[in-house]
Amino acid sequence: MNRRQAPTRDDARGVAVLELTLSLVFLVPLLMATLSFGYYFYVGSNAEEAARQGLRDAASLGLTCTAPPACPAAVTAKVAAPAVGSPCTSGGAAACYMNSDPLVMGANTTVTCECDTAVINPMYTIKVQVDFPASVGYFRYLMPPGSGTNVRYTAKTSGTN
């Protein structure tokens, strides 16, 4: 009666290394894509909140949109002025939100304010556009292109005062 010997531990170790190597080929890019898209949606979430804060500040001034497409100068100064410093010492609410810790996008953020008088109640539209580098450069081709090699996220919020 001939019995086959079970594979030795050395044989099993070689197979495990081969399986790990083959699985890492798929798992590492998946992990990198997860990190890259996670950062993209994190910045996008902050841009959406910045647009909401800008709209809240625009509505709190009590001014109405009368000369489309530009917002009144007081509203633009309160909402869309460029942010300076971190923590933000001056600038609009939306720009300050994008320039405060932990995000600190600074000059990569553009905040605009528009008035729409075509509707029954004149509306403010706050647009926050952020150009930022993707955390993993290879996956930037799967996201909306920005300036240069950056990725762009645009958040837009409208409301009446």
C-alpha cells in the first residue's frame, strides 16, 4: 500500500507567496482608487457646505438681486471675497470655509455669486469651484479635469433672501 505524502511546509509557503503576489496586483490599485475617490468626495462635501454657508450669509444681508448677473457689491464682499490667512482673518464666508483647517485650499478655490431675477423671487446662486491635485495621479483621468494636472469639483447652491 503506497501512501502519498502530504506537501511539506516549504511547498505551501511558496504557493502562499505566489497567491499574495497575484492578489496584490488587483488589491493595491483598488486601494489607491479608494483613497483617491475618497479624497475627491471629501473635498466635494466641503465645497457643498461652503456654498451653503455663502448662501446663508448672502441671504442674511437682506439685500435683493436687482442687477443680474452680478450680485450686489456688499454680498460679493461678504460671500465671495478671497480668503486671506489660516485661520481666516478676512474674506467671504464660503472662501473662508474652504481656507480653514483641515482643508486649506486657499488660492485653489474660486467663489462666485450670481443673481437671477427671471424667477418670481430673485435668487442668489453661490458657486464654489475647487481645483486640487488628485491624491493618486493615475486616477485623475477618471475625474472631472481642472486646470493643469488638477481635478475640479464645482458646487452650486441657489436660494432666495
